[in-house]
Amino acid sequence: MVWLAGDLGAGKTTLSAGIGQGWGTPDPLTSPSFVIIHQHERPRDKTRLYHIDAYRLPHPEAADSLGLDDILEAEHVVLIEWAERISTWLPPHYLKVSMTMHPDDERYRQLIFEATGQRYQELLEALRKAIFGV
Ligand SMILES: Nc1ncnc2c1ncn2[C@@H]1O[C@H](COP(=O)(O)OP(=O)(O)OP(=O)(O)O)[C@@H](O)[C@H]1O
Ligand SMILES: [Mg+2]
């Protein structure tokens, strides 16, 4: 599960679209707008990616109706914008990406990555090596 945090317009959907593209779904990931949850499939292996935007949930308890437990249990790829709004429904382990506009130039974004649990810590380590080479 990837927790995408950041204010309105920070770039959560844009990053989700890039993740979706890299993962291999042919359909574009757009802002879920009034649809809270979008499901995408990867043709090559039929695995699924769920893109959730918790911003418009009327109240945290409404997350109950999303079937999150089943989705998370089945180990699909799950990207959640505004996951802090449904924090009590989230699993203990995740990769959190906190996005902010660059203080000096709003054309750029600053990303802070945090991982909990071994799997996500290893993932983050691999990402760090891929980006920085160390
Ligand atoms: N890394 C980036 N660099 C420059 N511009 C970006 C970047 N990421 C997003 N943007 C621009 O910022 C705007 C808002 O992006 P986006 O919709 O992804 O934000 P969001 O965090 O999903 O917002 P919301 O909270 O409304 O869902 C868009 O115009 C997008 O093109
Ligand atoms: Mg968005």
C-alpha cells in the first residue's frame, strides 16, 4: 500500500499516474474525482491496481464500504490519496510518500519517503539505490 500525502495540488494524482504507467496498466490513472475507488488491470498477468482518493469520503467510517480489508489482504497494488483520512482502516505496513511544493519554485515538488515493515523498507532501499546509486 502506498500512502500519498500532501495538500491539494501537491501532485498525488500525477505521481499515481506515473506509478500506474510504470506498473503496466494501459488506461490512464486520472483523478478519481467523485469515484472514490478506481480499479485497473495489467493485461500481462491480470493483476490489479487500486487507486483510491479518500478526500471526498463523507466521514472516515464510510471507508467501511470500500472493501479495503479484502483488497489489502489480496495483496493488490493499492495507492491511496489522502490516506490520513482513513488512518484507522490502514494496514500497519506501507510506503508513505509526503509531497510538498518546493519552497523556492512551485514547478518542482519535494518528496519524503517513509517505510514501515520489512517489505516496504526493502522496497525503499531498492528505490534509493535506483535513484541515487548508493
Ligand atoms: N512533480 C510535479 N512537478 C510539477 N508539476 C506537478 C507535479 N506533480 C503535479 N504537478 C501539477 O500540479 C497540479 C496538481 O497535481 P495533482 O492533481 O496530481 O495533485 P493532487 O495532489 O492529486 O491534488 P488533489 O489533492 O486535488 O487530489 C497539476 O496541474 C499537475 O500538473
Ligand atoms: Mg488527486
